[in-house]
Amino acid sequence: MEIGNPFKDFIESEEELRSLVGYPSELVKNKVITYIDHHCSSFISKSPFLVLSTADTSGFCDVSPRGDSPGFVHVLNETYLIIPERPGNKRIDSMRNILSNPKVGLLFLIPGLGETLRVNGRAALVKDNELLEKMAVRGRKPLVGIGVEVEECFIHCAKAFKRSGLWEPHFWADQETLPSAAQILFEHAKLPNSSAETIEESLNESYTKRLY
């Protein structure tokens, strides 16, 4: 069955878009800095989680989470930071994109804080042993780091978090109603001789034994 495009009415110019949403305030226009100052460095040191946005040369986009103890991202100086690449599923989507297109966007979160820190810049995959050793956990250093040359830093307002109630437990769904990752993987992958139960066991083993 062919599925038609449900969108019929499009915005096709920035002028039309501006007529709808308006223009930013002077504060918003002037909040961007081009280096990591002590405020940004402090924010990053307290953040246990970030979202990494990349795209390949054709423009196909990817967004991927990165998380660890607060301070897992190391600020090297006012221009450079490095993110440890911990063990994952080996798709390496973000890293493959960086090899072909170094432009990246980072969104740093601190639990309980509505404002986020946005960082844009150019990334490279680095193997500097001295840097990687400093990011070792439980005696295991990352094989690769994502080094970022910062081009923009700015604070993003808390409206999305306030609207979503993300940090407010009374907005959270009951655990029993949450999606099952194992069931989704089972039905999407359709692997022979597998079940949601065996996939759940594999996930739990990965979470308990292969975090680093």
C-alpha cells in the first residue's frame, strides 16, 4: 500500500518563516561566544550526559547519546574538548560521519537543570594515548576520543524541559507502561532462533559487564 505525504502547506523561505515566528531578542542574538569560558567549562564538568549530532557528506543526519560520570568530557583549553568513545554497538555512525564531515553539534544536559549548553564545532577522531589514559575508567581507557574544536557555545533556555516536565517525577510514566527495548529489537531485527527474552538477557549482560 502506498503511503502518501500528509504535508500539504509548506514554508519555503526565511522571510515567510520570520513573518510567523519573529526575530530573536538582543540577549539571544548576543549570547553566542566562540570559546569555552569558565562558565561553559563549569557546565561541562557537571554534565553526565550529552547528545552528539553529526551528518555525512550527503546530509544524512544522526544524533547519538553519550553519558558517563560528570566530568567525563575533558575541556583541554578554551578551544578544544575531548569526548571518550566508550564501548557501544559498533555501528560507529557518529564516527563514520565525522570522518567524512567534521561538523558536529553537542547538547550538554545536567539533571534537574532546565537550561542546556549547546556547542558547535569541528570534530576529529583522536588516538593520543596521553589524553585517552586520563579518561580511563576501571583501568580501561577508550580506544578512541572525539576531539572537538569549538566554534560556538551558548546557553539554551529551559522552555522545552518545563513544557515536557522531563525532570519532574510526577510527569513520568509508570514503569509497567514503558516500551520494551528487547521486544522492539526482536520484532525489528527478526533474527532466527531469538526471542525477546534472549535479547533481554543479552542487553542486561552488556549493561552489567561491558560498560567500559
